[in-house]
Amino acid sequence: MDLRNYGFMQDMVPENMQGIPARITAVHKERYALVCEYGETYGRLKTKEYFGGFEEFPTTGDWVLINYIPNGDSQIIRTLPRRTFFSRRDPTPGRGEQAVASNFDHVFIMQSLNQDFNEKRLERYLTLAWQSGAVPVVVLTKADLVEEYGSYVRSVERLTAGMSVHAVSSKTGLGLDALADYMMPGKTIVFLGSSGVGKSSLVNALAGEEVMTVNGIRENDSKGRHTTTHRQLIMLKNGAMVIDTPGMRELGMWDVSNGLGEAFSDVEQYLGKCKFSDCKHRTEPGCAVREAIANGELSSKRWESYVRLKSEAKYSDNKTAFLRHKQQRNKDIAKFSKQKRRKMKHTETAE
């Protein structure tokens, strides 16, 4: 198998490294689906390298080095450096950050033009997309459900600072030609969006065949169930690859300093211009942010979204300390309430 079709370049492998290169196409708990020069195979992590803390745990899209075993599971011995990746806090205590998809070229941020359209969610996804290191593209799906989708496109363009925005319909074929420019051989696209947004339908439409199962959505709220049951990379007939994963629904704001700066450049241009360097942007005199909002140069909703995501990132970054503080506060409240009840009971007895 020619790994160049999967985006492999020889300079990905450092000199004098043992093993042959392979790309992870799916993650099944402790077992990994792989493609290598010998074709499709499976692999498991070498215990010493990974559980000894020497290597990054691999994920879908990663390039790894393996000891190839023809008649069994190959041995994954090293994770190669990533160009781009999405991450979240690892659910396993002590491991810190966990990548959930890697080595992609574009992020299709998908919002459906039905009841589920949500600008705040879009702002969050934009931040995560810029954080990943790849180029985000906004895709507004189900354009056939609205009479005039141009207003949605213009609304999104105001949030995206010159990014590409496309309205499409997998049902009618509207706008699919424009997406073909991104679906080039050897390129990898990540689909980021909530369940029911039409990711599976769009992948099938772009592939020209059914490669993903499509589930219906609930009529009462236009939401659906995620049809992907494991992280997977799919090779399309035209040579482009797509990654869809249920883990995308669980992404947290791990470290979004770069992502926020890109997604909220219209907000951050006012930071550092206040009269006081420690300005909290509330009631302080000479606050550039409050003045911009008062003058109509900056939307108050955009500022609130920025503050909310910044706060969420801070919480995610120090979640353990946050929860410890919260638990201690709850204990203090309970202790105070108990003491108050005892005091009241003592007073009633004395009377």
C-alpha cells in the first residue's frame, strides 16, 4: 500500500528510528486499526513505551511506528509528532491532556439551518478549531429547510472574520461543489458539530456512496443521535479522508489562548488599551472594552461569549483545584447551617 495516499511524507520519521510507519484509522479501546505498507492491520500499544510514560497515547489520524506482525496484532512502539490535533482532559486521572483526532488539514465546523442553529455553539467550535492548528471552514447544512439562507451566511460571516462560510444541502446537492476544493487526495478533514447536524449525510454526499449510517432526528427539537460509535478515519473514493468521532461532543477548553485570539480577534483588539493595566473591564474608568461596547464598535454578546469561554478554559485547566474549592465551600456551608440549627435549638430549650 502506498502510504502517500494517506498523507505520509518521509520526513515525518526521525532518523535512525526503528519500526515501519503506519496511520491509525480507528480506535477500539486497547486495539487500534492501522494502515501500513502491507495493507490494513491491527495493533496494540507496547506496554513499556506507553504505560511507562515515554510516549503520547495515539489517536485516530496519528502516524506511529510499529513492529509489524503478519499473523497477529502488530506492536505500536512510537507516536510520531503531530501537525494538528483536538484534545480534551483525559478521563483517566493523572494523564492530563488527551488527543482525540490528529493530523488533519481542515476542520468543517457544521451548523444546521433548523431549530438547532446556535451562534454561541458556533463561537465555541471556532475557538476549538483555531486551537487545533488547522484551518476552519464553516459549513451550514440543511439549507433546503429555509427559504433564504443568505441571511444565515451573512450572520456567520460577521463572527468569522473573513473565514470561508458555505451553505449546503446534502439532499439537493446545493453548495457541494464548493466543498470539493477542500476534498483533495491525501488531505484529511475533521467534521465538528453536534448530533443531528447532518455530518453522516454530508460525508455520504461528498463520497458519492453510503460510507456512514444516517439516523433520523427528533421532530420536536431537531436533534439526533450520534451515528459514529468509535473514532474513525474514512478514505473516500476521490482520495480525501474524513474523521468523525463521538469524542468531538466531549471536547473541553483545554488551552485556548491561541484559539480565543483567532476566533475573537474583534474582541482582543481592545485588550491592553485600557487606562489601567489590571482593568477588569467592569466599572473602571478608561476601559477600552466598555467604551467599545458603548460606542457600538463591539457587541456585548461577543464580549460575554469571550468571557464565558475564557472562564471555561480556566476551569478546565485547573479542574481539580476548582472542584476541591467547591467541595470545601459546600462543607463550610453545611457546617455553618448545622451550627445555626444547634444554636436555634439551644435557644428554644433555654426559653
